[in-house]
Amino acid sequence: MTRFYVRGGAKWRKVYTKIERAKAAKYVCPACSKQSVVRHGIGMWQCKSCGAEFAGGAYEFSTPAGKLAQRLIYDLSKKGGVTQAEMEEIEKVFEEVEEVPSQSQSQEVNEEKV
């Protein structure tokens, strides 16, 4: 982390370390089932064994949103629809995901405080 001259304490060092480990890790290939998928670029992953290329997260092979979308597609194709209970579960997951406020929203909040 010192190579970027980033300061700010233990929290940011831990976040940086977590990201670096996720980027360098090898993941299981969905095509050949070997643990040989490595990061090829930002959001681009490639299996060294079979040569298959995948799109994924910037630092991890699959993101929580990607896993949710994959599960939804599988359920819809398998059953032909989603039940009310499953829809409520999906809504809970989306509520848990943090939203990053846009600049206009953050400016509105700052103006209200003043």
C-alpha cells in the first residue's frame, strides 16, 4: 500500500489487502471445473486451463449482484415464474445492498444541514 502513498489508518490498509488478495486469487472455472481462472483485466477473467473468458467483477470473479442475477435466471428458466415468497426474499437482498448517493443527493443533504 505504501507504493501508492495511501494513508488513513488500519481500515484502509485492510480494505486494500482484501482487494489485492481477491485480484490475485485463482477461482474455479465454470466451464472445466478446474481452479485456474485468473484476472486478465478489469472485469475480465480467463481460465488458464481451457482458455475460456468470462466477465465478472473488477476485483472478484463473481459479485453478490451477479450471483443473485444468476440464481434468478436459473429459477425463472426452471419453474417458469417466481412465487410471492421468493419475490419478498429478492426485495430483502436489494434492500441490504448499499446505494452510493449521487452528487446531487449528497449536495441536498449538505444543504439541509446548513
